[in-house]
Amino acid sequence: MAMQPVDTADLSLAADAAHAVNPWVAAAYLVAGVLFILALRGLSSPATSRAGNRFGMAGMMIAVVTTLVTHELATLGEILVAIAIGGTIGFVIARRIAMTAMPQLVAAFHSLVGLAAVLVAAAAFLNPDAFAILGLDGNILVVSRIEMALGAAIGAITFSGSVIAFAKLNGNMSGKPILLPARHAINLGTLAAIVVLTALYALSGDAGPGEGWTFWAIVALAFAIGFLLIIPIGGADMPVVVSMLNSYSGWAAAAMGFTLHNTAMIVTGALVGSSGAILSYIMCRAMNRSFISVIAGGFGADSSGGGDAAKVDRPWKRGSAEDAAFLLKEAENVIIIPGYGMAVAQAQHVLREMGDQLKEHGVNVKYAIHPVAGRMPGHMNVLLAEANVPYDDVFELEDINHEFAQADVAFVIGANDVVNPAAKTDKSSPIYGMPVFDVDRAKTVMFIKRSMGGVGYSGVDNDVFYMDQTMMLLADAKKMVEEINKALAD
């Protein structure tokens, strides 16, 4: 981009003013950063999640108000209109969105963060003097070029990747892996081109090659690689994908924070980016998957993922709601394992009612949550919290797995892969090595699913269906639990 002649003294003064930090502003951003850290700590547990949300909202309010007061971004009227529009949209969405649709909502929000990063980078590229990123020679500073290119690239990847994740989660496109020919070579080549173009753009000056087109080429290729990276990923890997996109959105925000000389954005982006990366690692470890393998291809990519592999010719036992109610009422210890099928059927409320009834009969009821159950990290925790299931009754995999040997009933509702013993015994299985619940050690297993013809996203049949102590309850999860509740009340 060719620049008009400028007064270097004016540029120097403008840059110094832009980089000068008011101590009160620095203090406000520091307080906001501390509140964001407290928010992350609070959100790590369902019991403290409400307090964590409040800390996060308070920190964001301080950061936004400080930025608006200390920067001449727009007129007060324009700012109020923007806040009113965004606040109204957010309020309406929050009121109307079903908890079962939370994963795709999170993906949609990630896409907006990525798009915002691209727009900020584009604004800085088109109007660098307003962002105080010009050097004394009238050209954009090299370090600013790198920041802009990285922010735009990461933001574009986040946007397009989140759009695909939303479409898969929302059912607008198949959740099965879509494997393109030579996809690894295409992805590596595209990423290499982005790196080369970033270097070219960073080193190009007023008269250098690529000043005009390299930036937009980086953005275009980044949009493309976002699609290419997420399309091959199957539905079973969606918890990792959502967490990964969350991390990307944080790093995009941090990069733009450097361009805007905004400490709050840098700190917040780094917190979101690093916490998302750590969560992605935890998710991958819970699935016995490497992060690179998740990005490179789909989970169970060689299987149909649609249920064709189910061995329905094997003998199995079918039970009724009355049979289930009788055994549950006679039990001493019941462990409930919810999965995505519970979310689809919206059975969390009737499940909590069943748990309450069992407690009235003196039964010890606990809920077991697998790290990758559902379609985003903490999906089952959110649904159970919405149904007012006591936090003290909810346990993670490592805290409750040893109790299945003493459980009278393992009640599986809508889960499949996370209770499949093939993960422990079958080295040829795509889920081998993934930590799973030891439901096969319980005295009785009750398994709610729609039909015997369906399998999980991994496309692997489940030996639990055919065990002697397993009772299959074939029906919609919500309707079956409602019938069990009626039988318990009689």
C-alpha cells in the first residue's frame, strides 16, 4: 500500500502518544485481568461456575468501559447504538436457545470472534495511521505487519472452522468425516503458503513486492484452511474441535491486542488461548488421541459411523419400564451415565425426577460424567445443572470409575462410546486406549437407546449390549424415563 508523504515528527509524536500508558488505565486493565483469571478458576467447577461468570462479566465491563473512556473510537451515540444492538441480540439468543443447542451456539460465537479479528486487521491495513503503526519512513512497522498477518490468519481460520463446526453440530451437514483426496498435502501446502506470504508481507515496504495483495491472500488462504481442517473431523471429535476453536479465538484476540496497543485484549486473549489449548489437551488425553491426529483427520474415519456395523444378530435381552423401575427401586447404589442421546431427547429434567424418586426410596444415586460426553467440553454438566441436579451428585470419570464394582445398577442413557469395553480390549478398535466407564463391572446394566441398529460416532458395536446382566430399554430416552417415573410412583 503506497503511503502519502508525512511529517516524521508528527508520526513520532503520535506513536509516543499511542504507546503512552495512563497508570489508571493500566490499573483498570490489571483488575480486569485478575477478574478474568478468577472467572476461569470459577468455571472449572459446576459449584463455582455462577461466581466465575460474575467475575468474567465484571472484568469485561471494566475493560470495555475503560477502553471507551480513554479512546476516541466513535461518538457516544454510535457506541450506545452498537451496544444496544449487540445486547439485544445476545439477550434474545440467551433467552431462546435450548441447552441442547449450546455446542453450536458456542461455535457460532467463536466464529464472530474470529471475524472480528479479521476486520480489525483489515482496518489497520487500510488505515494504519489511525492505529499508530507507521514507522518514521511512512510504512507500516515490520512487527505490526507480523501481528496483523497472524491475527488475520488465526481469526480467518477460527471463523471458517467455526462455521463448519456449527453446521456439523446443528445437523446442516453430516457429522461424518468428509475426507478429501490428498487432504494432508493440500493442508500442508496451504499452511506453508500462509507462512511464506506472512514473511513476504512483513518484509515488504512501500516499494517492496506484495504490499497490496499479500495481506488479502493470507486472509483468503486462512479462510480456506479453516474449512479444510474441520471438514475431515467427525462428530466424536467435536468436543476437541470446540475447545480448539476457543483457543484459536483467544490467540487471534491477543494478536489484535498488540496491533491496538490494548493490554486488556492481550491478557484476555492469552488467557483464552492458553486455557483452550490446555482443555484441548485434556480432551485428547481423555480420548487417547493426539492433538495432531484430531486436526489431520476424523475420528473413526474408516467406519460408517451410522450404525451399519451393529451386530444385531447376537442375543440380547430387552426390558420394560416396569422391569427397570422394579430393579432400580430394589437397588442400593445406582450410577447414571448420561450422553449425547440424553441431550437430543432433552431428558435431563425427567432424569433428575427419576433420581429424586430413587432417593426417596433410600437409593444412593450418583451421576458419572465422561470428559468427552456430548458435543462440547462440560456439555453434560451444563444439562444436569439446568435440571437442578445437585453438584455433589455429579462425578468425573477418574473419581467414580472404581465404584462400578459396587454398583447395583449402571443406568446408561444416550451414551455409547464412553462405556464401550472395546476401548480396553480390542487393539484394532478406533477407540482403543480411550478411558471409558467400567459399566460391565456393575451387577445390572440398563441401557437406553432408540434401537439395536445404532452405534456411536465411532461406528463401533458395543459388547455391553449383549452381556448377561444388561437390560436394553429401546425407546426415546425421555419417553422411557417418563414411563420409569410413573412405574416408580405406583
